[in-house]
Amino acid sequence: MRGESIFIQADGDEMNGGIGNILGTEPTPELAAGVAENCQVMLNQLNDETLQQVALLTLEGYRTEEIAQKLDCARRTIERKLSRIREIWGEE
């Protein structure tokens, strides 16, 4: 029995070998489509364009202060909107 050594590159480079590289690092097209569909369903639950914008910007990695600047409002307003988003999504 050879174990993971069977997956080592022909040039002997163990850094690029091993069973961990068989699956790859990218999501399958099916998984990506499923995630996109679930995100759209969740965004549609918000029923408010501003809540949707805040959710999307948060998912894109923006901080509360940055979102407030982008939407030209107070940080506390964004915090309340994030709280409302959590509330809506928590009901589902």
C-alpha cells in the first residue's frame, strides 16, 4: 500500500502532490450556483433596498464606518440596519 505518495508529482515535488490537491481549491459550479441562489433568497427577504445594500456591502467585507460613508448616513444607522437584518434572517 502506497498511501498519499501515489499523488506526488512525477518530478518528486511533494509541495504540489498529495490527496489534498485532488479536489482543488475552487468551489464546483453547482456549489457556486447554490450559494448565489441562497444569497438572493436571503436578500429578497429583506424587502428594503437600503437593507439589501447594507447586507451586500457587509458581505463584501466593508466595515460599519465604511458603509455609513458610502450610504452617507451615521454609523449608528448602519448598526440599527444590521440589527434589523439579523432579526429578519433569524426569523427564517
